[in-house]
Amino acid sequence: MDSDFNLLKKDVKTPGRLYRGLIVFPLAVAAIIGIALLFVKGKNNNQKNNQAFVKDAIAHPHAGDIFQITHTDGSKAEYTYFKVTGTKGDSVYVKPSKTLLKDVKEWDNIPEDDSAYETKTIGFSISNSQTSDMFTYGTTPPQYGLVWSVYRDGKLYKKY
């Protein structure tokens, strides 16, 4: 009986379709990992481009730019907007938003209309803002507004 079994076993081969999983599964895993890495790399490149754009916008603000600012007096943080009205020399002049947000979820609803901003204009040094990515108020104690993003020509450029 053993000899009959061995003779029959020599003639029978394992079908190749049984080995498909050994090839298809690792290829599928490699493809998923590759796609995820490309997505992360693309997102990182976009974030780096946005960071560079925001840095350049702080250095060279245009009238009509809207900066998203985290404003703090050292004890509490509020979220607001500064709309650039113009520049002169090393100064940038902005109008703060009438609204101070406490919830970041509403932050991307950027008010473009001039009626959403104060009538009083505040001036900041461009060179000081450039080095720290923030607008520093000349008050005691000092207050500052950290720039998170810039809204220009209908597009929002976020640093983070």
C-alpha cells in the first residue's frame, strides 16, 4: 500500500493556484504601505510649502491679506483675524476682527467683509514679526498674536 501511495504521489502535483496567496498578499500589503507613504509625503510637502508661504506673507504682506491669529495676554488664548490694510516701510497696518473665537472649529470661517473688522488700525513691525511669526503688541505686559495661517486671494494657507 505504501508503494502504491508513493507512485500516485509522484504523479500528483500541488496546483499552482494554492500558492497565489503567498504572492498576492505581500504585494497587496506593499502597495497599501506605498500609497500611505506617498500620501504622508505629499501632505508634508504641502505643509512645508504652506509654512514657507506664511513666512513670506509675514515678510511681505499685501493689502487684503487676512492672518489667523492666536491672541493671548499671557493668561488666556483667543482666536481672531487681522486684516491687512497696508504697509509702509517696516510697518504693517492691520484691523483686528470684531470677533474673538474661543472654539477653533469655527476658525476657518474667515470673514472677508470689512464690516467684520474694527475701524481702528494697529501697526506692527514686519521685521519683528518675521523673526518670531507673531505680532507683538507694545503693551506692558507684552501681548502677542501668533500667526497660524494666511488667507490670500480666496485660499487659506495653514502652517500646521
